[in-house]
Amino acid sequence: MTFCKQLLEEWHTAVTPGRSFGAFCSSFIRIAICGHEQDVMEGVRRVVALAHDVGGMHVAA
């Protein structure tokens, strides 16, 4: 399962694969940051949690 699909199905958080920016960005995700600050922070927390769960992924801000 792809990271983006797993994040949506298991964590109810939507992101887009970075490959839409080209092959160079295929290991990245695209996120939209909008909404209430608490909701945005929760979404970021979920992205980071899944990245740590699947292992081998580097999370950089």
C-alpha cells in the first residue's frame, strides 16, 4: 500500500504523492496546510506517526 493511501485509509488524513512534480519528487508527499491550527497540527502529527510506523522514511520540516 502506498504511503498516501495508507495515511488516508488508516489515519483519515489526505496528502498527495509528490510524483506529480516529476520523477525527482517521487519520494515526497504534497500537503495543503489550511484550516484551524489544531486540525493542521493533528494532521502533521498523523503524517509523522505513520512515517515512523512504516520505518525507513525520513521526516524533515
